[in-house]
Amino acid sequence: MAVRPMRAGEGAIWQGLFASVAEEGRWIGAEAPVHDASEEIVERFVGRADRVMLLADLDGDPVGWISVELEEGEAEIGMGIVDGFRRQGIGTALMEAAMDWSVAHGAARMRLDVFPHNEAAIGLYEKLGFVETDRRLAFWRRRNGERWDLVRMERALDR
């Protein structure tokens, strides 16, 4: 497995990954159908010093992503892994690559938001030193009217 930055022309790859995870309706805030943001995502993340989109390739096939955006010494991340490829070390590899990139670009802290029912992701983040710093009750509104809590997790980047 390889983790690498997304390149120009690869927005459709990310779009496919993103749509696949969104269709599950449990792990990320986006819900299917998602609008095509493939060109926007390339413009937003490729060739930038303050943000990056890393893709996880398994035998040449993309199976996950992690986005990193820097602001005032803090890195905010968002991640997704396609169903069937979870619990295989891909999330750990993406997180470690994102932390390395963030440190190399001057970040001192990293933060993320996760739904509390995503216990596997929370376990991964805790394993990597993240701690819960905030919980927003009934914060995320779903199309069906449900409101989900959102957990903020953070860690210092002292690697």
C-alpha cells in the first residue's frame, strides 16, 4: 500500500471514493447523492503549501483519502476509507502520513471531528494519541431530520 498526494487530473478518483463512503450514510457528513466536486477538489488541494489531499493506493487502486488543511499552526483533517478496506492498517497509514506532512509544514496541533457511533475511527484516533476535547450535541443535521452528535478530537504534533 502507498500513501501519496493527489495529483492534477485525479479529482474524479477522489470523487469516486467520497461518493462511495457517502452512500453508506454513516461515516461522513455528506449524504448521497453528492454533487461532483472533482475539479474543485483538485484546485483546492493540489500544489498548495497550506493543504494536501493524500490518497491510499492498494495494488494501484485508490481505497481511501485524508485531507489536511493548515491554519495558524493547526491541521484539520477529514478522512474516508472505502467499505471492504477498513481495519487493514490503511487508516493508520493515512493518519501517520498526514501527521508527518503537517509537522513538515509547521503544524503544532491536529484536530478532527467524528461521529460518536464511529467507534472504530475513534479507537484509531485514540491509539494515535488523540483525545476528545469537545462534544456538540445534536450538531449535524441529516436530510431525514435526524441530528447527530459530533465529537472533536485533538492532539499535539510533537513527533
